[in-house]
Amino acid sequence: MRKITIAIDGFSSTGKSTVAKKLAKALGYIYVDTGAMYRAVTLFALENGFFKEDVLDKSALIKSLVTIQLQFKFNEETQQSDIHLNGKNVEKEIRTLRVSNKVSPVATVPEVREKLVAMQQRMGKDKGVVMDGRDIGTVVFPEAELKLFMTASPEKRASRRYKELLDRGDKVTYEEVLKNVQERDRIDSTRETSPLRQAVDAVPFDNSDMGLEEQFERIHQFALRIINQ
């Protein structure tokens, strides 16, 4: 069975990572969460004081990029790959609303995207990979055999994200989460470098009224049809 590259793009909180992980496991592929990479860089910026009154000191971040090392390591306890920032597992820290509120400005910095795109391309050079993010099908792997573009209404996405954060014990309001989703949509879609957009040959996938299992089954069948061509 031949190996392909699967690129899953779309808006925040559309469940890209959840479906991508499940798909990679079913196919025996490597899964790469590119959003986690941008979140880890954002955490680095926060921890090093590069945000001043919500304004990112881009020059300070750019100068520090050479010191940032990112790795995905398998977690035996969770049976998932966790991201490590300079040797430290930061999987939990990067999923907070604190990081979510700052990740879009970091992701607009061209030098950040250049560094992470190069890392992502190295990770997927041998195919047999499922990668999700904002620019995988348009920038990272424009030749990917299967491209999906996932979307859902902002309200549906905010509800899912709100429940996820509450389940983790975070103290947030639905209004805060909805505002974050809408603002990230605006920034992701309007940034100059690699804006979020659907690749012309991507399969649009609106999961507003779709459960996880239905999403997975449909996407799994898409993948198998292409793999078996």
C-alpha cells in the first residue's frame, strides 16, 4: 500500500487535531500537530516577556528563534505525541486560553512561519504523514495527495472549545471563548504571510452538525480511496 501526504487545514477549534490523530493511527501514519508548534513558540514568547501590554515584541522573538527547539515525543501514559519546548513537555501549558489569546500574533511573524514550515517539511519528507494546521495544503505541502479544509460556525466551535476548557478545569466564560475564536479567524484570514485559505484542490468539510465518528469515517474513506488508486 502506497503512502501519501494528508494535509488538513481549517479554522480554529474545528476538531482538526482530533480527527487527524485518529486518522493517523488508523493508517499507521505519523501525526504532526503544527498548531502545537505555534502554540509552543507563543508560550516561549510569554515566558520570556515578549508581550508588553498585549503587544508582541517581534524583534525580540525573532532574535530568539535560534534558541527554540521543538520535538514531538510519544507519551506512554496518554498514548499520544506531546510537544516539547527546549526539552520540556509543554503539552498542557500550550492548551490554555492564555496561549490561545496570543498565538495568532505570533503566527503572523514571517520569520516564525519560515522556521516552522521548514521543520514541518522535514518531518513529512518521506510521506506517510497526517499534518493539520492553517497552511499545510497551500504552503507546507502544496503537492499533498489529499487536502481537507475543515470549517464550522464560530458558535459551534466556541461551544466545543468552551466544554474542552471546562473539562480541563480552566475558569473561562463562553463569551471569552467565542471572542477568541472570532478574533483568531480574523487574524488568520487577513495576515500577510500564509493567510488561512482553502487550497483550490482541497475537499471542503463542514462539521457543524457532525459527530466525531461520522467525521472520521468520511475522512478515512476519502484517504483510502486515494491510497488505493
